[in-house]
Amino acid sequence: MLCPRCKEPLIATLEQTPSGRIEIDRCASCHGVWFDGGELAALAQLGNSEAFALHSSILVGDAVTMPCPRHPETKMIERQLAPSRTQAVPMPGGTASLLSIDQCPTCHGLWFDGGELDQLAHSLRDSRLAPFLADPAVMNGPSSAWRWLFMLMTGLPVEQWQPRLRRPLAVMTLLALCVLVFLWQLSDGRDMLVSQYALVPAHFVRGGWQPLLLHMFMHGSLLHILGNMYFLWVFGDNVEDRLGPLRFLFLYFGAGLGAVLCHALLTDRPGIPVLGASGAVAGVMAAYVVLFPQARLVSLIFFFTVHWKTRTYLLVWLIYQLIGAGLGIPGIAWWAHVGGFAVGYLIARPFRLGVAAENLSPPTSSWPPTSDDSSSPAPTSRRLEWY
């Protein structure tokens, strides 16, 4: 292989690790070092062998840089360690600079320029990185009994070891607002508030902005809000950690508006009010699949613990929504779930390798369309639809 900086042939050297010897390629001219996928984790004796994989939560950035030494036809992308992205890391000699790592999107190999390995060693001392570098099986063990009991009592899945770097302030704010609005519903009369602020698809353009926004914070029952808030917390904290709070809120409300638009266009009951955060939460779930393709969920089926790829679990969930929508089962805004999931997926796609470029413009939409007020709702056994 050739050095991507000076185009000189790389010199292979063998390094002994607890799992065996690995071959590391070095450049004699610029002192750069190339690691194939997994070699850096093995050399540093990290418990998490995927700590520096392309989908790793601690690596952000996707600016195109130099050709990959292993695949010269592929351009590498520039990554930064998330905790030190805005901090200068000391280098030998007293200088300081930002640490940038070049990674191949094809083979996940890593290129370090001369001196960057020392910067990396300094950055890895950050205590915030410890959960990401440890063996996931060890990190997941102590709480397994409690998780099993929770799954048994609720039937809900749990997330399998997906740590985050920052506190999810946007998610916590949304949770608090939903709870406050639900308490407002209980104290001031649920039926009265629903008539004022729940969104009616047949005339939501004429209804003003309040139902358009407030219906996403209202819920029909205690179980309704608990389910939505649980999934918002499970998936939302990591999505916010990757995107940042502002992009996360754009994703959340974009998915929520896309959900109600999809429901308004496809429902056969346009006169029935809808309320709930599920459309926005469905968008967060889709973003989680895009940003964390290797993540896992654990659920309990007939007392048997089942480990799912998150994308498999949510694909089953999406098929279930489509079946419900196709059969026209009343009481749940199925198309809102599907629409929110689709919009969340599309918004998250540009961020799948890390944090996208700052100048990325948000998608435009012609929302909302006009709707015929004369539509007559089909008979239904419920006065509300939850989503």
C-alpha cells in the first residue's frame, strides 16, 4: 500500500497483542500509521472491538479527505472524537491542535498522521469515553435481572447497551412538556381541551397553529403517554447525542408534522380528532435505525429472551402499522405512524456517518395542503384516535 500523504510505500510491522499478533503499516517519511478495521481496538486492548468502527458513537464527521491506502479508489472521511471535537489536544513539544482521524467508509480502516496516535492516547483518557471502550457484555450484565423483570411486567423491549456522551436535554424537555400538558388535561377537563386543541384532519388548515402544535403533546390516557414517553427516551437520547439538540428538535417536529400530513391525506375518518406524540416518536425510531445500525433490543416472548437487531424489530413494527392501516382498524392513526417513520428516516439519512455538514439545508415541504371540510367521517366506536 501507498501512504495517502506522500505516496511512499508503507512498511509493515508486527505488534503483539493479547489476542495475537497484528500487522500495522507505517510510512517512513511522514510517520503516518494505517490500521485495518479492528486493529486499533486490539492494539489498545479495548473491550469493545467496534469502538472505532464507522458506526461508532464516539466518531463524528464525514468530510471527504484522501484516498484509502487499502482501497485507492475510495476517498476517506475525516472523523473527530465527539468529546474533544471542539477542544485542542496537546501534542509533543507543547503545541495543541484538534485531533482528526481519516477513516475509510468501505473497510473502516483508520489513518493517523504523524503524532496523532499520541493525541488519541491523550483523548482516550476522557472519562466520558469509558463506557464506549469497555466490553458491551460486561457493561450489560449487572442490570440483566432488572431488565428481565421489566420486560415481564410491561411487555416492552429494552435497549441493549447503547451509551451516550451528553445528557439529552431536548428529550428531557419534551418529556416534561408532554407530562405537563397531560396533567393540564386531567385538571381542566380532557373533553373540553380535546375539542379545542386536538387536530381534526378535515379542517386543520382553518384550525390555526395551536392544534397543529399542541396535539403532539396531548394524550388520551395514562398508558398512551407512558408508552410514547418510554420509546422517546429509549431511542431519543442516543439520536440527540448524535445529532445535537437543535437538529434533534428539527427531526422530532418534522416527523410529527409529516405524520399528521400523511394521516390527513390517507385517513378515511377525516372528522375524528387525533392527538399524541407517536408520529414524532416514530420519526425518532427511524433515525435510531439509520444512525445506529448495529444497535440491539431485547424483548421477552413467552418467557424467552429474544435479542433483536433494532432494524428487524422496527421493520416488524412498521409492517404491523401498515397492516392496521390497510385493514382500517379504528382508534389508532396508523398512517401517522407510517408517515412519521418515513419522514424521520429521510431527515436522518444525511447524518448516518456522523454529524453532517453545517450547511446542510433542511428538506422543504408544501405542507399543509387544503382539505375539504364537507368530508363526512366514517362510523367509529371511538371519539379520538391515538398515535
